[in-house]
Amino acid sequence: MYKILKSYFGYTSFRPLQKEIITCILQKKDTLVLMPTGGGKSLCYQIPALMTEGTAIVVSPLISLMKDQVEALQDNGIIARALNSTNDETADAAIRFECRQGRVKLLYISPERLLNEINFLLKDIRISLFAIDEAHCISQWGHDFRPEYTRLNILREQFPQVPIVALTATADKITRQDILKQLSMRDPQVFISSFDRPNLSLDVKRGYQQKEKNRTILEFINRRAGESGIIYCMSRNTTEKVADMLEEHGISTAVYHAGLSTAARDAAQEDFINDRVQVVCATIAFGMGIDKSNVRWVIHYNLPKSIESFYQEIGRAGRDGLPSDTLLFYSFADIVLLSRFANESGQQELNMEKLKRMQQYAEADICRRRILLNYFGESMEHDCGNCDVCRNPPQRFNGTILVQKALSAIARTDQQIGTSTLIDILKGAASADIIERGYDKLKTYGVGRDIPARDWQDYLLQMLNLGYFEVAYNEKNHLKITEAGKKVLFGHEQAQLVVIKREAYEAKNKQKKKRAEPQAQALPMVFENENDQLFEALRVLRKKLADQQAIPAYIVLSDKVLHLLASSKPVTIEAFGEISGIGEYKKERYGKDFIKVIRQFVPQSE
């Protein structure tokens, strides 16, 4: 396992959970893997594929995702292929022949093509495992549901002995359960990695008008000269307007949305991946599965429709673990428009609830990272220090009694109420529904009369974001007390709530004041004794080598590897191969070229 990790991928140690997941797959157990974008999901099935006989079948929803993965594997000396609609018949025939010969270790395939091949190619070859990438697409509760994924349970019927591995970066509790059910997984092992991406800064700006947004974006990009970034917009029209504005200011920008031709979208994606443009302005149609490791920032021009979408989109920054920045703008207009979309969708209640949680994140007065982690069922005991709320902390007070009042009311109704009913109970409302259900007889009825209803809304939002209760989407949005909530309810822990400052929410003339806020600075990238000129020279060489092979530069070597080379300055092939992220194949293939450049910056005496 370690030998393959080093020789093919250039690493000497695994990230958290990778080794356990690989061991589980090697034991032929069905496995569900939840890891954040950039957390190393692919290695979890790629290493077992290299360690076992036969071909691993990787089901992938997008051609661009397959292309990226296959190119990266081939550049590590691994025989990987993709069957998709971009191939002609000759290419497909050649791939099938290689598979039947047992030469292909990983075959990437779309769900539609998989179903076509199930009684043909797949019956003719030895299959080591099935990996279902972007597995949230299977679930109707997932944020990117795709009907063709729902037929994948045929894999269990047709290949009962082959282990199934489902992998995704974003799935809440309900989506996870649905994935296991839809794939008919047997006694599955579920691995949930930490969703924390501490290298990403989190900033939110509320109520900015178009001019303010544009000025903020220009300042933001100018402080990050030459660094790749993505701007997500709600509409096609907005992507084009923002791109035009950036181009007018000399920032090379591509546009990507579903209204463009396939050729135009492909060209935009290729230009961005190959560093021919600095920025891509896109709708949510862009980015799934793109492994570009040197995206240094992501801006949301509008509020996303769900935390899953938001988390996946910001996850495209800083995949190499280096400090990267995220910025979210939102306005009341965004919420009105997204609410309309949610109400017109096939899953009105679910989509409205998910939008509400996204809005809560944007309006929060507590550490934003804690809210994100809590949404995915993970607790963090401390504030992160790398979000706008942590950098400008709000005033807090001991809110234990308030929290206990609310949680006690939830408990006394057997956790069968939503937020509006909870507030009615706390306020002592004499509505027909409250009296009919006997809630006016509860001990907690009216215990929060002294607090305005809108303040209760705010406090409940804080309690939700602190993880004291959760919303069960599949049970009429009833509130359920969590383990953290029980600790406060029974007096084992105290709860700190944020003092509500109404004026910050109301007066529009406060916007000028907001503009003067200090902008969040990107965390410095610290690599000891790094030579900046050498780093730039290595970047130029990497681009040249990538262009010669018509592959993205980050596939040759990542930014992180270049930084390590520019700080450690290896001058022999062996020393070059010791750098983390450089495997045997890359050492042999690129070592001489990089050493030649490094030697120009190293005095002979060193």
C-alpha cells in the first residue's frame, strides 16, 4: 500500500481515514466515503485498483471530470481510460480491446454508458471494484440529483461479489442513507472524514449593490495578482456582465453557462484549466470534478441555493492545501428569487428548507466554519479564527436559560414541532392549533413572553447554527435535539449567544460604513527559504512541459510541489524524487528538466 502510494503518487503517508478505507475495500466490503473536496477521495479507490487483479470501473457524471482524472493517472504512469461520447468508434474499440486484455487498471464511464455495456464489455472482463463518484447524484435528497444514477442498483444484482464504493464530498444524513439504499449496499462501512478545510477563509458581504460588488471584486482580484479564481453567478446574463466588467479592467476572463454551445463551454474550461485566463465567471454548471489544484479563490456573486452547493463550490479553491479565500455576496433580492425557484421546483418543501439554512449561514453572527461543519453533522469545539465573524467578533452573553427554555419546549412536544409552533409555545400564543394540540398545558407555555418573536427567531437560528438542535427535512421539518443540545438542556454545559444588534440589519445608509471595513487578507504561504524567482522559473518550465503534452500545468506538478522545490532546491534526480507529490514516473519523466532550472539558482558550493 505504502509502496504504491510513494511510487505512483509521490507521498509517504496517508491522509486521515485513507488507509482504513483502502483496507476495507481490499477486504471486498461495500463502502461509503464522505470526504471534502481536495480531501483525497480518489486515492481511496485508485490504490485498491492498483493492488488487485482486474479493472476498476469508475462511474462518473461528467466528461470533464473523467478527462481530468484519466490525464492525471496517465501522467503518474497508470493505465487508465474513459468510455464516453467524445470518443469515436475506433477509440472505443481500442479501449474495449485493452480492457479484455486485462491491461486497463481504471476505466472511467458515465452511468448511461455503463448501463449499455453491462451485458457486453463488463461481462467479458474481470472487475476489481465499482467506484461511484459524486454519489450524491443518486439521491433525490442530494443537491445534484440525476435520474440516470438511480438505475445503478443493477450493479449489485449483476455483480454480487464485486465491492461497491460510493464517494462524495457533500451529503447530509438523509442523502447518505438514500445512497446506501439506492445502491443496495450490503453491510456497508461508512467513513466520514472531517469536513473542515482550515486553509479556506470565509467572508460574507450583505446587501451590496452592483457597483459596490464590482469595486469589491476588483480590489479582491488586484490583491491576488495572477492567481486563478472562479466567480459563481446566479444567472447567465450576470456571468457575462461580470466577465465584461473584468475584461474592461484588464483581467483575462472566460464565461461558462448552459446557454453557450458545447464547444464554447469546453473552450472556456480548457482556457481556465490551462491558465490561459485568470478568472472564469460561471453558473453552477461549472466545476464538478475539476481537479485544478491552484484555484486560489472563489467568489459567489449571489447566494447559492443550498449549503451543499456552496460547500462544493468553495471546495474548488485550495485543493492543494495552501491558503485560499472565499467571498459570498447576498441580498434580499437573491432570497426572493431563490425562494421562487424553490417553490416552483418538484421538491418545494425540501428546497425551501435548504435555502433557509443557506440564508442562516449568510446571516450568522457565530463562527461560519462551525455552521458549515454542523450542517454535515460534525462539531467543532472552538471558533476557527479564519472567517469574518471570528476576525470581527460579536458581543456575547450567557444564554443558557434561553436555550433551555427552547429545548425544553421541543422535548415536551416529543420533538414533533417546527420553529413557528415552538415560538408560539414560548410566546404563549392562544392560536387554535396550539390549544387543539394541548400545547397550552405545557410547563414551557409562555415562558418566553418577555422576548419579541423576531428575537426568538434570531436566538433559535443561533441555537441551530451552534448545533443544539437539527431540522429533520424528511419529518415535516420537525426540530430534533442533538447530543450537544442535551448537555445544555440538562445543565452540564453553558451556552453563549450573540447580542442582537438590530440597527446593523435595518438602515440602508449603513452601507457606506460597511465599505470601509478592513478587507480580509489571504494568509501568507510559508515555505522556508523559498526563492520567489526560482518558483516563477519552475512555473514557466511546468507550463512549457504541460503545453508540449496538451495537459493542464497542475497535472505535471502542483503549486505545492513547486513551492517545495523552490524552498528545498534539490540538485540531484534522487533528491527531486524525495519531494512529497513526486512519484517514480514523474521523477524519471521530469527530473532532468527541473533539476537543470534549479541548478541555475543554486551556488556551486551549496
